[in-house]
Amino acid sequence: MCDIMKEFEDATKPPDPVEREPHPMKPLDLDKVAMGGKIEVVNPSQPKNSLAYTEMFNSIQGEGRYTGRPCLFVRLHNCNMSCTWCDTAYARRLPRLWVHINGIYREMFKKHLSLIVFTGGEPLLQQNESMYRLLHRLYRSNIDITFETNGTIAPTPELLRYQPLLTVSPKPRHSQPKGSKFVETWWCAFAKYSQTDWKFVIAEQRDYDWFLECLAYINPHQQIYLHPNWTVKTLKDREDYIQYRAKWVALAKMHSPNVAMRNVHLGVQLHKILNVQ
Ligand code: SF4
């Protein structure tokens, strides 16, 4: 067995509910979250059994392993980063709303959905009793659960009990505005969990170069999705753009000695092609 396989041989075992890897950064104080570079103190009077959210809608999952499945998106409020190309900055800027967990649960059954996607903002900011209670009900109802996270906050053992898919989209330093505080990805916490997928948004060459550097931290048993940034305007441009990046992936797969490259998929963001939310 090669070294890298040995290094990750524990990765497919169930997560240890107690042991945690030391993080190089000071852990976040969940009562204080960064908002646009400033620290905002979260209202301590959170209504019982509620989550702070920005919007909730049903649509089709356009990315990753559940691509094409109808689902309920719950966009939770706020984020601890300020990426310059963020297309959901309103999750940080709009006033916080509260939704009762029964409302989310009922919505799933009203629409006959079997997949729920917690997105943001940064959904792992809300690992709390209300969230665990909701996950417990969803899990027992055989609903597939996904969190779309930027990977800077480690999942709690309590959250992992419900075996959610964690789709981690790490952010490079160059994605943040100059002078803003940068939060490192908590690589080891996600590399150890078997239900982690990785997503990298590729807008320019330096994003792709950075993605290749990140392969050193990724468990080779986990799946990786590359998505071109959806900024080009015409369908023709998009086709060229996607084909260009498909060649990058193919070439990198052929030439990279890193075993993680065999799990790289080129994603196309189906929801953007279908023009749905
Ligand atoms: S981590 Fe995601 S939600 Fe947060 S600012 Fe960056 S792109 Fe936007």
C-alpha cells in the first residue's frame, strides 16, 4: 500500500464522536460570526426550535453527486467569509429571518421531497440544538441530507451522527478582498469523514493551480467536483469554456501522480443551464 493510502486508511471508517484533530487556527466562537470583515454579535434570543435563514425554495440540485434530484434548499443566514465573487452575498446582508424546524419538515413532505440541502452563507455556523432536532427527524424519515460548506468550521460529532453529505468548497486566499481576515480550510476534519465531497469553482488559471495544490490535503477516497465559474454570457462562450476546462481535467488526470485525481469530475451546474434557482 502506498504512503498516501496508508495515511488515509482510516478515512472510510465511521467518524469518531469524541476525537478531534487540532486546528491550526483558534476555533470560532459561534456566538460571534464575522460579517463583511466585522464581528457581529448574534442575537442571543433565538426563538426555540428555529434556524436563522434567508430563503427556502424547492428546486433541482445542480451540482455534485445528487445532480438532477429535486430537493428543498434552505439557505441559512450569514457567512464567516466575504468572497469577492460570492453570488449569495444577500445571505449576509439581508436581515435575519427565523424559520421553525416543523415548517422545514412539513415543507419536505408537502412537496414529496427526499433530499434537503442546507446552504448559505455558511450553514455550519448553525450547529445547534434546533438543527440537531431537525436532522434527527429528517434522518429517521430516510431523507438524504446535504450541507454545502466553505470548510472553515469543523462539523460537530452530533451533526455527523446523521450522516449528512458534506460538500466542501474551499476558498483560496485570493478569493477574499484585500485586507480582510482569511480563515483557513479545516482540511483534516473533512478528510476523515467518509461522506465528504469536494467542490472547486474554477474561474481562472490561478484557481486551477490552487486546486492542484489542495490535492495534497484531500483524502483519495473522496470525490472532487470542478465547476467552471458561471460568468460568461453566451451559450457558445459557455460551451468553449467548459470544453477548455474539460481538457485541463483530462490532462491533469493523465499527468498527475496524485491518486486523488482519479476522483475528479467536471461539473456543469445543471441549475444554471436549466435557468432555475
Ligand atoms: S463562503 Fe460562500 S457564501 Fe460565504 S462569502 Fe464565500 S461564496 Fe459567499
